[in-house]
Amino acid sequence: AQLESQPATAALTGLYIRRGFHQALDTALSRLDRSGKRMAVLYLDLDGFKRINDSLGHDAGDQILRKVAEQLKHCLRPYDIVARMGGDEFTALLDTLDHPEDAARVAEKLIELISVRHQLDGVEVTLGASIGISCFPECGQTVDGLLRSADMAMYEAKRAGRQQYRFFSPEMNGRARSRLMLEEGLRTAIEQ
């Protein structure tokens, strides 16, 4: 009963916190098992946040976290679930996807939105984002499994030079890349 009275969302960002996200992911998994649909978990870590927090103070850091929370909510569909896992780490549950590659498109859009220069009290700060993606069922079938895979993929993205995304599974990385390049090529061809 003690747990139930604790808020599922954070006052600062209005997003789910770790426990709320775990519960939501658990519910989605039990529903998905029956529907045969797919979903993906995004694990997002801000690049350059610690520097801002250390040099400009916690108020500036909080401002950035609120801003990123807004961008995440704006970028995702109303029924996707976004959480702040603590510090500068966020997660998103992309429910009912047609293709795992659709998660890559969302990740690209988020990186583009977040990786810009932000004005904070007249000071320009540069931020970035690294994102790890794990898909159900390929990369895990449990809450912990999916989160662990997405977390590991996020570290891969950081190692690869930040401001990029990585799937937990290497073959998904390849498929997503060629699919997005194909779309890009088609778009260019149509414009011309």
C-alpha cells in the first residue's frame, strides 16, 4: 500500500519516473503478447548535460530537463509513454509499431530536435543525445530485458561518437540504415 501512494510522475518534468515506466511497460507487454504486434524501447542519454549542470548550476540543468521533456512529448504519439529514469536519462515506449525500423525514424527526429544550441539565461549551450533501441520480441521479452538491451545499445551509440542511435541487434542497425537511406533517396528523387 505504501508504494501506491507514491507519485508515478515527476514534478519537474511531468514525465513518468522509473517505477511508473516499469509498470506501464509491464502492462504493454502483457497486452502485446496476445496481439502479435511489436514495440520498441528507446533509452536516451543527454550528451553534454553534466557540463551544463556543473558550469551553470542546477537551475539551468532543470531548465534543460524540462525543455527535453517537452520535446520528447511533442515528438512522440499521444499513447507512447515517456519517462525520466533519473539524472539525464530518459526512456520512451513506442507502442504498436509496424516495423522495428520505425523506431529509428523516431530516434533520428529526437536527436535532431535535442542536438541544437539552447539559450539559457543569455548563454548558448550545446546539447546532444545518444539513443539505444531495443525491440520486442527480438531484444528481450521482459521489462528488465528490454531496458537492459536498450541501455547497452545506448552505450554503443555513445562509443560510436555520440549524437546517434544504435539498435541492440546489429542486423537491425543495418536494416534501419538501408531503409532510411532508401527513403531519403526516394524523397530526393521525388523532389527533383
